[in-house]
Amino acid sequence: SKKTQKLSDRATFTTLTFEIFTPFVMSRSRGDPNWLKPRGVEQRNEGLRWLREHRRASLGGASEQGIVYFADDDNTYSLQLFQEMRNTQKVSVWPVGLVGSMKYESPMVKGGKVVGFHTGWRPSRPFPIDMAGFAVSLHLILSHPDACFDGDAPQGFLESSLLHGLVTMDELEPRADNCTKVLVWHTRTEKPKMKREEALQAQGLGSDPAVEV
Amino acid sequence: SKKTQKLSDRATFTTLTFEIFTPFVMSRSRGDPNWLKPRGVEQRNEGLRWLREHRRASLGGASEQGIVYFADDDNTYSLQLFQEMRNTQKVSVWPVGLVGSMKYESPMVKGGKVVGFHTGWRPSRPFPIDMAGFAVSLHLILSHPDACFDGDAPQGFLESSLLHGLVTMDELEPRADNCTKVLVWHTRTEKPKMKREEALQAQGLGSDPAVEV
């Protein structure tokens, strides 16, 4: 979108953006709670499709090196998190703070292996892990060409719909000191107050619309 | 505080923390709105005092090189901001997004000079600039040993109480493309929901209190 383009114009790293519309049937209708349908499914799947098309040219070569992480604008990330995911062989996992109406959700680790999940809701899901709580090696994405997100998955099963096609619980790689450190938080942002802005705009003295905020 | 110490333990850069108590008369009483008295005054002044004590040993030498910026945990910073403030001679200034009940507040710039301020409230203040909207060269701090924050300043005048002792409007150095780019936002954080956490804690299954979130 225009907004994404402007964000990437300001990024200090190389970005590549696509404009992908949300299909009408997936859109939020007036009055729908915002969790009625999974969001961002087409966009993430398009990301996976792009990787499969552009990065498999030289199979097994350097173009297969990389880590895939689904970041989002309502999370806060410690830079340390990106170090933790660097050595992902298949799928790395770690705790996510302030998510799922919990202090944190996290894989439970015993002897260096994930043996279950600390979550407040449906712990029986195959992978009760927030989108911010895992990263996948590019190699695994390329070697499983059909794995993708399922937009028809019931609430809370979107992450599982990708992961169950890629990995077993036993293969998950716990990071962040065996999942004891929280390095990403689902902070969200407080709705900003705009009373003075509105008052000034009414007088024709509002903020310059050309300045991106 | 214990919290600050834990944050700095996780930082990827060198930190030095002090425990400074808020004087009782400055504390927020039950029922006070949170803006009744300026917050963090003693703490920021202690930071200035520390710099003056420890960095003036070799006057004019390399120990005077540095930039002083008062960061806060309810803001979001673009890494680019820290590049912008690097060449501060006296005091650098730039816009701050989502602050003061405005889309943004900003110095107004003409011919490379600050000539006024875009703000929704008391534009007549000497420096109507949010704490996140300026940085000061260490050299200036050291050469003005009495400049500090005044805890008795009226609401909105805390930044002015420091800056008027250091600089004139004419000397302000506009950054961020002549104050046309927003690189810091007063985002604040949405109050996290904790319903499932509370339910699990009631069953003795709450999150591990040893995990810092």
C-alpha cells in the first residue's frame, strides 16, 4: 500500500514491497470484531510464493540461505531477537510477551527440547505459537513448496496451518536461553489523542498533511 | 530501580544506571491526574550532574565529545534519529509525532533557521518542544554548569527550563530534513489485557514470575 511504500522509503535496510489486496470475502465488515477472520493471509502467502519463485534458482546454493520471519507493526522487537533466529536450522521458537491476554506465551522446554506450550487458550492446538514467536529457515520453505497459511483455519490455528506442514514439535529449536527470555512483545499502540489537532484544523492551522506521521 | 537494572542487563550497549528516588512532594497522590507535577526531574538532573562530574576531567578533550538525549520508554525511535543528532553543535531539534494531542509538533524552519513552533498549546512558551524533540551537545552541558530542569516549572515548561539556560531559538539546529521528517513518535503502549493470565493464576498455572516481561 501507499503507507507500506512510505515506510520502506524510510527504512535503513533494503526492502521490497508488494501491493496485495485483501480478498473481499476476508475483509472486515462494519460491526465485525477484528478477529473474525485471520488477517494478512494472502500477503504472507504471497511472500512465501515470491521466495519460492526467486530464491530457488540455484538449489542448495547461497540463495537458499536466509531466515523467514513474519514481523508486524503492533509488536516491539529487541534487536537481540534477530541474533537468536540467525542459526535456525528448521524452525526456531521463543516466548512472546503480552500476547493472548497473558503475561507471555512460550514453548515449554525440557532438556533442550520443546515438550509443550504455556498458553492461556486451547493448548491442544498443534502449534499454539503467535506469529511473532517463530522463524523458519528459507531452506525449509523451499523444500516444502506446498506449505502455506490457510485463511480458512479457525481462530488461533493460522500459525499451526503453516507449521504443521513444515515441522514436528520435537524438531522445534528453542531460542532465547531455552525460552526463558522475552525479546518480543505484542505491545500494540495506544490510540493517539488528537483533540488539539482537530481544533487547529478547524481554524485552518492543522499539521502539514505532507509530513508523514 | 530493579526494573531499570533488568532492562539494562538486556541492553546490547553499555549502560550505567542509578537509583534515584522521586522526592515525596513530587510524587503522584491517589487521584492526581498524571500530569500534575513534572516527572523524572530529579533523575534527569542527576544525569546532568553525573556528566558534569565525570566528563569534565580533561576539559576540551575527547571526554567532552558526546550528545545528550533524554529518551523515554513511551516513545518509539527510528534508528535514523540517532544519526541526525550526531553532528549537534549546541542543540538539535526535530519534529515529534503523536504528541501534545497533535499529529505532530515541530519547529518551523525558514532558510535553515528555526523561526517558530508548530504546537497545539501555548506556542508562546520559550521552547515548546517535547523532551523527545531535542538533543544537546555534551560540550554545551559542561560549559553551562548551572543549566538544569526546574521541577517547579509550570506544566509544559520543563523542557524550556533547561533549554533557556543553554541556547536561543536562533541557535537551534534543525535536523530531519529541516524538520520535515518525523523520526520519533510518542506512541505510548496500549494497556495489555491479562484476563487469561488472571484465570490461570487463580488455578496456580500462571506465567513464571521469574521471566521478565
